[in-house]
Amino acid sequence: MMFSVRTYNRIAESGLRILREAGITVDPAVENPDGILVRSASLHEIEFGPQLKAIARAGAGYNNVPVDRCSETGIVVFNTPGANANSVKELVLTGLLLSSRRIVQGINWARSLAGKGDEVPALIEKSKSSFIGPEISGKTLGVIGLGAIGVMVSNAAEALGMRVIGYDPYLSVESAWGLSRTVERSPSIESLFARSDYITLHVPLNGTTRQMLSAEAFGKMKPGVRVLNLARGGLVDDQALLSAVEDGTVECYVTDFPTDELACNEKVLPVPHLGASTPEAEENCALMAARQLRDYLLSGNVVNSVNFPDCEMGPSENERLVIANRNIPNMVGQITTILAEDNQNILDLLNRHKDDLAYNIIDIERALSPEALHRLRAIDGVLMVREVHARPDQ
């Protein structure tokens, strides 16, 4: 079976090549595609065709994808966690230095001297004290969120001589292994607020984290704290932030998500959403997204889905079914009963769940009958049933 993928935005050629080499058609003009590969374009207003099976977002964030709508019809949504981690880490380190040393302000002032000729050196020496700022070495950095980026930021900040405390109630085993042993884990976010000279955010935007830096949060911080948000714009209550800047609680705010009000405040460093804007990050994200999309279309394997659980099974020379369903009792029993009544021998079965959704990969000896396929799709709670022809001649 030939698959097609529609692209939105510019995707690195190395990622597109992975799909084309697998025999998958890739084009921004494909109608009714099997897959979508996207970066920042919003898909919320787009009506998806009946053939759409998966969306791969070349980046960690996925606010531009209607995940709930996709889940209702069994469309698997992928992202690329960690692919742009180094790019964001480097921008965070840049932000730490810029927030302290008043480098941007100094550069802008020096540029204003253009045209003053031989007076410039003397003017520079006379006014350089206006741009004094503290070193980051020896200061305390609070890192909220210890995923791929948070871990890299923590380790790099320690290497620059900072004391680092981290807060993440959902710290994964993988992140714990990668985190420097000398990074202190804060027992609460309030404790991190109270102790940090610098605070950087590295969490997803959801109902729990939206405006997590509120007026109440700023009230618990040290006077003169420097705050960096290169994760998601909605994590910070902008009005509360501006009030904290006005009363001296926040000395500098570095954000990758400037608004009109933020951009005109002299204590805000408005970065034009550059977190993942490196050629390396764009290529890494494209490669990871393309591999995930390819493997899902060709083998049914799910890795790094934001709505369905990871579920991988090795290659098979036989027929394969992939089934997405609500995570409710007796789903596997109903599925296997229908397969048995179709005289199917189940060669292998893998069932995984994630919150309210579940995913199954089932290898069987022969193609499913049309009647059995119809019955599987008619099960209350089944969202998607797809046949994957694993043999290359099919």
C-alpha cells in the first residue's frame, strides 16, 4: 500500500528523504493524506480527511495540533521531545548572561554613539558603569521541569559555577540518570521560589501549568530575581509579571514569547521565539518526526505519541492489526473473541494504555475477513482499526 504525507511549513530535506526512501509520497499539496508533518502551522481549523492516520509535530510543543479531536478518531499525534534540547539549552545559557550583565542595553547604547567620531572611546569609558551586572557563578538557579531540556540546562549551569536546584514532581528515571548528582531536588516549588536568584521554566503548557508564575508565585520569590521563560508563553501571567517588575521583585524577564506590553518594558528581554531556531535543531526534529511517522504507517509502532501509549513490536512476515480504543474493561476480550470467531490464530499481541486511551498491536496468520473487520470497528469504545500488511509484496 502506498502512503502519502502532507507537509505544513518548511521541513528539513533530510527528514523528507526518510519518508521518500520508504516509498511514501511527500508533498504540501497532497489531498486526503495518510499523515501530516508539521512544525508551527496551526491545524485547529483544518478539517482532516478520512484517511488521516497520524500527525507528526517536528518539535516538542504541540499546542498547534487539536490533540483531543485527533484522539476521538484514533489519529496518533507525535512530537519530538529532546530533538531541540541543545538549541534551547544554549539559548537559556545566553539568557542567563544577558539578564545579568546588561549586555543588550550596553550594545544598544554604544550603537547610539554612531557619528560622534573621536569622542566615542571617552564616552564609552565614562558611561560603562551604567551597565554593570553580576556574574552568574556562585548564584542559585532554580530549574522548574527536569525533562530533556531541564536536565541539560541544569548540568550546563553547574559547569558554569552555579548552584542548581530543580523541581519536577514527575521526574522520569531517564532524566534522573542524566541529571548531575550535585543538582539539588527541591521538595516544593515554593522552596525553589524562595531560594533562587534565577528561575527558568521547562514544562509543557496544560491546565495545571498555565500561568504557574502568578502574582502569588512572584510574592514568594527573592527580590531582584531574574526569570527566564523559553518554554511556553502561557506559563507566565504577563500582568503579574509586569507588576513584579515594577515593584522590584523581578529584575529582568527573558521571554521567547513577547507581547506588545512586554516588548516595550526596559526590564524585559523579548526574544523572537528563537528556542529551536538553529539548523541543527530543525534537522533533528525533522529526522525524529519523519522516522516516527514512517514507522507508524509501515508497521503500526508508536513512539513519542502525545495521546497514545508507546507500543512497539518487531517486524512480522504476517498480517498485523493495530487498534486504538478507550481504556475501559473487556476491550481485549471483545477483540480476541471476534478474532477467534474469524478462525484467526493470534501470533503475538501487545496492549498498552495511557490515561484514558489504549493501543494494541496484534499479529495474525492471515488477512482478516471483511465481516470481522466491520465487527471490530463496531465495538463500543474502539476508535480506530487498521490493517498493516507487513509483507513487502502487499
